[in-house]
Amino acid sequence: MTEPVTTVTHPFDAAVELDYTGDGRFTGHTSPAYNNMVGPFGGATAATLLHAVELHPDRLGAPLSITVNFAGPITDGPFDITARAVRTNRTNQHWSLELTQDGVVATTATAVFGLRRDTWTDTEDERPTTPQPADLERTDFPEFIMWPRNYDMRFVEGDVPGEGASESPSSTSTLWLRDEPARPLDYAALTSMCDAFYPRVFLRKGQYVPAGTVSFTVYFHADDAEIAAQGTDHVLATAHTARFGRGYFDQHAQLWGTDGTLLATSQQIVYFK
Amino acid sequence: MTEPVTTVTHPFDAAVELDYTGDGRFTGHTSPAYNNMVGPFGGATAATLLHAVELHPDRLGAPLSITVNFAGPITDGPFDITARAVRTNRTNQHWSLELTQDGVVATTATAVFGLRRDTWTDTEDERPTTPQPADLERTDFPEFIMWPRNYDMRFVEGDVPGEGASESPSSTSTLWLRDEPARPLDYAALTSMCDAFYPRVFLRKGQYVPAGTVSFTVYFHADDAEIAAQGTDHVLATAHTARFGRGYFDQHAQLWGTDGTLLATSQQIVYFK
């Protein structure tokens, strides 16, 4: 007697799942597993928008960049995405996307996909030197936030401030990060991971304050082979803020592969009180 | 007899000049003074798109971020811009823009404008320590590129590679930069200045190669008062690349005011051969 084959959908695949209804239109549904304090985790939303382009029949090549603007709240439930290839060139393609609920725009995005060619290559920045994931403790996030449960996070520095935490002179967090349960890396997962840093103002102030991403950009440095080579290993993720001021701060992040490949660089501007 | 009053339009104001024709539509014209090797300087195009929102009758507040995607070439001549307020919230407003010529999309953009509130503020990054502009030589760019003539650029490091230049181990350029002739800083000028770095690959390779910006983002940290305080002084601009690979590289930039204010952070992903 052979064991029955059970196919279990990974929570991340369920979160970014879309139905194509033709003419650049998709329908999806928020995933309770990726809930944030209010509405879905922005990384999952960004990944879903990227995935819409991946699924589009006219898509050319692999992601080069995506910018996601969080224009308004997303309510738990179904949503619609429209993806429009604004211009297709010989080696790249420019996309405009909108996520709506009941016809109201909640999120907009632009993305560039393209073909890569062999050129001179060099990674000028250096990956931070850190202990290995197995030598670090896994961080538990507060129970009222769902989405971090889908990540195995092991902080090297700048762990989530606990009760009675003091202010920190540095906004830098560096951590090893992978999907929980483990899942082979792809561009959508990498997009989400670029947003997996808790707000830098929490770290500096040693406390939680209202904060939310306004605009979020990912530049994909890794090609298909480098994404595949990463497999299910932890990614080394590091982020910091240059300036907090008058209601907004920036965040600059790098995500590195286990073999030292710079997989992605990412930026976001965040509202805070 | 009194002297006649002559009002001379600054070349930058001429470059970003737009006519509003109603319903979110504008017409403009490329400026020969801001020509690049092929088509207009991307910084001027980005500034023009930002300026369209500034001129729009429904605009709320000041710029927080803009992302510009250079989808195709812009031909010398007239162009159309459409600016649509996708969503207006209580304190911020999300914009989608397209620049077209003869109905063909050449450039897309998204922008976030908003109101600023007083909050805790801190600039965590430090401005590079450099000599003063007056103690540095002004750089002359090659004659066949027009747009740099509109800038007074004084390099601290990473000057434009001359004939017979060797490869550089660093992609970092740091320079003092202002409009030429001098012009009081505004958000549009700051946007353009964020793109005023020549391609980082030129510096690393010690030679010119085909290169062009694909996507460009500016986060505005300065508020109206800080922009006004800068006046016509030089801005300290610094940029570097994290990774060059398979046809694309990233560029991360900071623009600092003379008084140590971090005015803007900016990123771009650039195609190269």
C-alpha cells in the first residue's frame, strides 16, 4: 500500500494566489495568515501585485523593479487587480497596476520586467559578517500580529523591542530570515521579505507607535539561477533609516543570499506618529 | 529715465514649464538646454512630472515621494502629461502620471504628496565631511552633453573619468552641486539634482558605456522651510552602487543641505552594456 500523496499549499502561495479573468484583470483574497495590525501585511500585498505580472500572459522576462504605493486601507476579503503593460520594448516591459476593492483604489504599483544579458558584474557592497542562523535564537513577535509567524527570524542586531525596552541610538536591524515553513525562494517571496522589517521608529524609540508604509520599492539584483540557488536557506536582511522627520522616515534595506549574493535592494518611506 | 525691467526665465524653469489644459492634462516641450546624449536629461523629465502635480488644482500639500519609470525614448519636441489623483486621504494624496508623445507612453510616474506634522525627528546618517565648494575646482563635462552646463559641479571624489582614465575600485561620487546660474532650491530642482550623477559604471570602468535609467525614486525629507533655507547654496550630493550585474545596476544617493539637513534620499536602477 502506498502513502496517499497530500499536497499542502504553503501559506505564502495561498496569500498571493490570483485568478486571471482576462484582459489584465485578476481577483484575489486577503489571507488571515498574513494579517498585520490593520489589514494585510504590505509585503504580501506587494508580492501579490508582482505575482499578477508574473501570471499575465504578455509578461516579458523576470522582475527588475517594483514600486508599490499604499494609498488606502485594504479590508479583509476579496480584491481586484488590473495589470497593464504600458510599454513593451525589445528587452524590457513597463507595467502599471491597481488593486481595488468595490471599485475604490487601495494600492497602486509600477513594475519593470526584462531580460538579462551577460555583462561585467561586481558586487561592491559587502555582506555583513554575522553568526550563522543555527547559532541564533528565533524571535517571537507579539501574538496580536499574525504575519511574522510565517517567517523564521533570527536577529543579529536590532531585535523587536520588548516591554520596557529603552531607546536605541541605531535604527539598524540585521537578521536571518526565511519562510516558515521553509519554501524555495522566488521573486514574490523576495518582494515580501524586503518588507519584513518592523518599523525602524519602534527600534529607535523602544516602543510601538502608529506607523505604515506609504511607498515601497524593490530592485531585483538576483537572476533566475541565483534565486534558484538560494533554495530554502535563510536570507540575510539588513535595514536602516537615514532620517526621521515631521511624520515620515525612510528605510533602506539589503537582502543577501547565503552564498554572499546581493539578491535585492529595497527602499520605503513610512508614515509615523 | 528708469531702466526697463527685464525678466529672464531661468533655463530650469523653462525646461519644466507646462500649460494646464484642464482635466489633469498638461502640455510641455523638451528643452535643448537639458539634452542628454539621446533625448532629454532624465532629471529634467522627472522634475517636469513632479511639477505637473504641483500645478494641478487638486494638489494636497508638498511632495513626499516620486517614482519615475523611463519606459521609452522622448523625442525632441512637445509632449503631453496626464496627472490623476488616484486617491486623496486626509493627510496625503496618491498620483499616477503618464508622459506621452503622439499618444505613445514614454514615461510613467507615481507620486505621493501630503501634509507634514511635527513629530520626533532625528537624522541618523551623517553628512560626509568635505572641503567647501569655493575650495574645489568646477568640473567641465564633455561638450557633446548639454545638461551638465546647467549645473555648477565641484567634485570631492569620483570626478567624471577623463580620456585614458583607469578603472576605479569605488563607485562613489561626492560633489557640491547647484543650478548654473544660481536659482533658489525648490522640490522640482531637488528632484532633478537627485539624477545629476553620471552613470556609476563610467566611474568603475574608467570609460563611457551605453547606460540609461530605468526607474528612479526620490524621497523628500526636507519640508518647505528647509527647502527655502537652502536658497541658492550648493547641495552636497553623494551616490554609490551596491551591485552591478547582468545588464543593470542600482544607485543610492543622498542630497544634503549646506546646514547639514538631509534634503532627499534617492535610488535608481540603471541599464548598462
